[in-house]
Amino acid sequence: MTNLQENEKPIAVFDSGLGGLTVFREILRQLPDENLIYFGDTARVPYGSKSRETIIHYTEQILNFLRTKEVKAIVVACNTVSAYALEELKDRVEVPIIGVVKPGAYAAVKQTKTRRIGVMGTEGTVRSGLYPTYIHEIDPSVLVFQKPCPLIVPLVEEGLWDDPLTTEAVRRYTRVFREEHIDTVIMGCTHYPLVRDTIRKVLGDDVTLVNPAYETTAALRRVLEEKGLLRTMDAPVTGPPYRFYVSDDPEKFKEFASRVLRFEIPEPRKIDIEAY
Amino acid sequence: MTNLQENEKPIAVFDSGLGGLTVFREILRQLPDENLIYFGDTARVPYGSKSRETIIHYTEQILNFLRTKEVKAIVVACNTVSAYALEELKDRVEVPIIGVVKPGAYAAVKQTKTRRIGVMGTEGTVRSGLYPTYIHEIDPSVLVFQKPCPLIVPLVEEGLWDDPLTTEAVRRYTRVFREEHIDTVIMGCTHYPLVRDTIRKVLGDDVTLVNPAYETTAALRRVLEEKGLLRTMDAPVTGPPYRFYVSDDPEKFKEFASRVLRFEIPEPRKIDIEAY
């Protein structure tokens, strides 16, 4: 184990599977000098339809795993985990930990003019009610319309990013948003930005689409700045800048990740997450 | 622990989640005097897109759990497990263990007249190649066309059993079957019989649909008969006839199971499957 300066340590990003790569991509874009570790729990994906208790248990194991990696901050790149487990577990983590729900809520309130916000999410994220809670902490007068969209994740994972089936599913799920004249929609699951064009097409140009990844990364930068933890461009190179870990087949993940990130990622390492 | 006669012990049926209930339902129908235990691995569902290694690991844990239940036979009510893990693990089990793939292959060969069979299945089941292997063991001249149908499971789990989205997905997946003039299609995932009407509508009445659950139950009966293990109607009642175990939220499972089985099932028990 090398003896890294605090600011040279990597940032960890984790998700139930592949969706968190859209957050990883945004961190790459905004903070290109950082070293990053990604974990995707591909052996137990999806999380969105599972219970709060199970999600907390899985998240504990992931945090135990990340503890072995000497990271300087953790980004919970999964809305379901952010909604169900973050409050419960954040005090047990020694480094800053940032979820996607709070920054997403903040961004939406900043954007809306009509004070009518729609939230697309997994069953778990919607059931947790955390988006409405955070939105109402900022502005209690905002009306929030939530809609669970369980089919979008499997459609995205099948690669049907631009496909009539996906369009039809999005059309159904967002009907209530159109009826309720909302002007801002939170893409409250990290898979959804991959079908942004389809959502845009269905909702039209007058609706603002919020990708929480953007504000999450901005929040991450603020925290790192405050604590003097930003990595500088001239920091010594101590290893590969990006490392990927998964709990199931690395090959399948590699293919999908390389498509999302638009570069060939290094070989992911498979770990036994149940052992943590 | 009661001291049960061998033939009074229950039969265990397990699956990655909910799909195996269609097999459970068939066993109820053909063997109404038996006591049954069902386990659904709802915390880690689905299995169909995961790797062989992971499926074998999960199946080992399930078999360890079932070992604590004193069962007289085990039915693997999951095509992916039958395809990936059954050969590997069957010798470690002390009681008869029956999968759905072999009986399904047998039924299809018996039905086909044109010797052209289609197989719908998960990615894992298709990748394993086990349906073609078994079919060719019986009749090497049969042509087998396999098609992975990954979206059907989430569509079924969303309750869209009779829905244009499901019809469109089935239409795409079965296009190759229509082009290749197959006369028999194996519903090679235990979820598929729940959308049998949709598959029937798309494929037309001239195609025979094989539900492996039927032949699997017939095979189960033969094994129990041979070993003198059939429970008789006048066997003493030693407890509830059906018990359900899951690895995630029991309530959600109960609702779905009661819909599939058409009676209100007793409260499922949640167990920690990783501990086995």
C-alpha cells in the first residue's frame, strides 16, 4: 500500500450496476485530474425494486469494500441507495459521502418557474419520498409529481436507447407530467440520462430535464475544495487513473461501460461483495 | 423437528424470484396431496442476465438452505439455474433434484412434426445451449432456433401480462420463429407461461407452445413413485401444506404469488440467503 497524500487518493463512485457510469462520466468531465474507482454491484442488480432493508444491507457491504481502497470521498451514484440508505449510513463513513438526490432536488427547484416538478425514478426512490422531502425543504410551495418508471432500466440495459418500445414506455410514464403542466423533470435514476433524447422527444423542448449528476459533481467539487482535497494536475502519477470493480462478469460490464464512457475501459476486477 | 416419514416430507420448489410459481402451480394441480415449500431469491433476482459462476454460487446457498428443511425432493423451477448449475451441483444433493430444461426438451421433441423447434429463454439459458443439447440427444435431426428474450421478465413482473408493450416485445423476439417456420416453441423461462395468451396471439394457433412445467411435474411424479415417496391423501396433517420463503420483502411477493396461484398464500418468511 502506497502512502498517498490525502488529496492524491481516489474518489469512489458506486452503483447497483451500470447506471452510475453516467455520474462517473460527469465527474470525468468536471474533475479531469481526479483518480476514480467505480464499483457496480452487477451480481445483485437491480436495486430499484428491492426493499429498504435489503438496500441498506447491500450498501453496508459496498462501504466495507470501499474502506479497503483508501478513498478520499464517496459518491453514491444510485438514486435508490441515496434515497434509502444514505441518511442511515453516512455517519459510519470517515470520508465525505455525497448522494445524487439532494443535489438533484436543489437543481430542480432552481430551474422551475411554474413550481411544478416531475420526478421519474425507481419504485424504491419514489416510495422513499426523498425527492419531495428535499424539494419542500427548499420551497414548500412546489408541487411534486412522482412516477415510478420500472421498465426504463431494463430497456436501457438491453441497449434500446433509441427505440419505439422505449418511447412508448416513456410516453406512458410521463403522461401525468404533461397533464399536470410541470415544467421541470428530474431524471431520478442514473440510467435515465442514457435515454435523454427519447425523454426530450416525448416531453418537448419546453420542459427542463434535470440530470442530478451535474449538481452532484458540483457538490463534490465544493466539498473537496473546502477540505483542500482537490487533486492537482501536477500531482505524481501513482497508478492507473480509473479502476473498475464489479460483483459479476467483468466482460459484459466492460462492453457497456466502454459504450457509455466512449473509451475502452481497463479490465474490471470481479470481487465477492458478500464477503464484505 | 418432527420425525416425519420419508413420504410425508415436503417437496421444495425454488426460483430466482416469482416465475417458479408457474411450476409450483402445476405441481399443485398434478400432485394435490403433496406438501410444498417455495423459495424465491427476490433479493438477487433476476438470474437470467448474470454469469454462470454467480448462478452456481447462489444455487449452492439455496441448496444449503433447503437442506435445513428436510425435503424429499427438489424442483429447480428456474431455467437459468437448470441450465447453468444443475449438472454441476446435482451430485451434492442427497434427494432427487429435477430441473425444467430436460423435461421441456423432451416435450418439445415429442410435439414437433416439422422437426423445427424454437426456444425462448433468458440470456443465460440460451448461452448455456442446454436445450439444443438435450433436444439433439433425443433427435439429432431437429433444427433448434434459440432467442434470448430479456424484456419479458420485467414486463411480466410489472404485471403487463396483456399489454401492447408485451405484444410488441414478443413480436420482435419471435420474428425468427415465424420466418423459420418452426411448429413448436418452448417457453424456456418460468415467467413466460404468464403471458402465454400474448405469445399464442402473436404466433397463431398452428404453433405448439411447450410449458416445461407440465413435463417437469410428470417427471417429478415418476421419481417419487419409483422411490415410494408419493404422499397419500390419508397421510397425517403435520403442518401447513404450503410454506413460502423469500430473500427480500415478503409483502410484495405475497401479492404477486396470490395473483399467480389464485388463492391468498400464507405469510412468506424472509430469510438471509447470504448466510447459507
